[in-house]
Amino acid sequence: MKILITGGAGYLGSVLVPELLRQGHEVTVVDSFMFKQNSLVDCCTYDTFSVIRGDCRDESLMARFVKNQDIIIPLAALVGVPLCSMDVTATTTTNLEASKLLVRLCSRDQWILYPTTNSGYGVGEKGKYCTEETPLKPISLYGQTKVDSEKLFLDRGNSITFRLATVFGMSPRMRIDLLVNDFVYRAVTDRAVVVFEGHFKRNYIHIRDVARAFIYGIQNFEKMKNEPYNLGLDDANLSKIELCQAIQKHLPNFVYLEAPIGEDPDKRDYIVSNAKILSTGFSPKFSIDMGIKELIKGYTILRNSIYSNV
């Protein structure tokens, strides 16, 4: 199939695009390359790969490339509370207005598969799992723009949305700022971390399982369409302290301390049920432990040392 992916050179796209190409799809990526990443260079050997350096908010550009596609996967977004707080205008235009543009440009026959976030659940009820029926109560600009975009695509129809848990794992366009990735990086490099509000819980999912879910959604589109799906590991509804304990099993010298004062700017706290997507036949392959071991190896290669001598 012909697939257009905005933000295809990002953390998820850099894993998903090569997989789609290997499966024989024609993939066109629109990306601004704002992080100067080169994560798709290996894809250039495919005749079925096309890349456009451009902005997903550019209507004339998007109109030109949307019309001949079978599937649209809008990955382009400013992701995470800190980045979105830094530039409210760019967040709103990229995360929401670009979604409105796609709804206007796409025909009803074209499929859309969209990654939103389970951070839309905000602060959950203690001991109660968030399901796809749980009311959405985002507590950040990032969460609100993603929730609003999800509604646009589901109201349009012929769409699937994946409410992603906090993603972890190595990617050619690496992000060290995600919670698991960050804690493992600190464990490897500093051997210590100070935890704020360590009882706050979140759900987690490996980056390659996210890519697998998109491919699964394409393969099973007719039976899954017009629905949202939580996408996470059912055995990984972990508090920050529990995550640190899991890391310590692999790095015994890692020390973590819960701060008696201070707070995390990201106030999400919830547990999530992923039963709906599991009932379709999809099953994640990568556990938290597998991801931690992978990240330890990855950080043997990567060092965030641009302003130091080691």
C-alpha cells in the first residue's frame, strides 16, 4: 500500500518506516528534520521510499502528497510536557491544527492510523484501571491537543487511534528524555537518581511493539477501525519506585532516593487496561526487563557528552 507518514524521522517513525518498507509498502515521509537526525538514511536504498523535507502544517505541500496515498499515519508532533510548555503556539499548530488540515484534505476512503497518548486519562482513580470507556481528563497542553486530535480522527471515521503508554527502548532517532530511557541512562552514567513523587504510576510499552501495533492495525483495519485502543504492557503498570527496582536488578550499584520535598511537573498517575487490543489478537513481545537490558547496551554506545570531556 502507499503510506504517507508525517514526522517519519522521529523516535517512532525511525523504527516504523524501515519495517513498512521491508514488508513491501511504498512509504513517503514528510519531516522538518528539526532535530538534525539522520535516522532514515538506510531507507534511501529502497525505490519504494520517498522523503520530503517540509512542514506538516503547510497546506499546499500536504495537499500535493496526501491525495495519492492509501494510508496516512500522522506522527508529527511536539511530544511531552516540557517541550510543549516551551512553545504553546507550535504545539497547538503541530499537534492539533495539522490534524484538522489532514481531516480536510483526506478522502473518506483513505485510512488514518493515529498515535495519541494514554496521558489523556490524567489522574486516575486509585486501584481502578483506565479503559477506553474511561472519561478523558488531560492535565497538560500536550495531552489536550492529542485528545482533541483523536476525537477529530474518530469522528471522521475510517481511522484507528492508539493510546500509547509511556514508550521506551532504543531507536535510531533516540530520545533519552522518556521516563524509562531517562532512568536507565542515569543508572548507567550517574549510578543514581532522585525520584520525585515516586508512588505515581504509569503504563509502559516498547517502541518496537508500538511499530508492530501499527502494522497489525493495517493488517486488521476493517475489524479494528473507528475505535481507540490502549497500547501498553498489562504487567507494567509501575510506580517510579517499582521502575527503579526493576532497573536495580540489572545494575546492582544503582541507587535511587525518593525526595521528601519537590515535585514532578508531569502529574500523570493512573493504571491502564490493555484488554481491548489484546482481545483482537495483538500481543506485545518486549517486556520492561528486555527494554532495560537493551538500553544498557545502547548507552554503552551513546554518551550525551557534547559539553564535557568524557
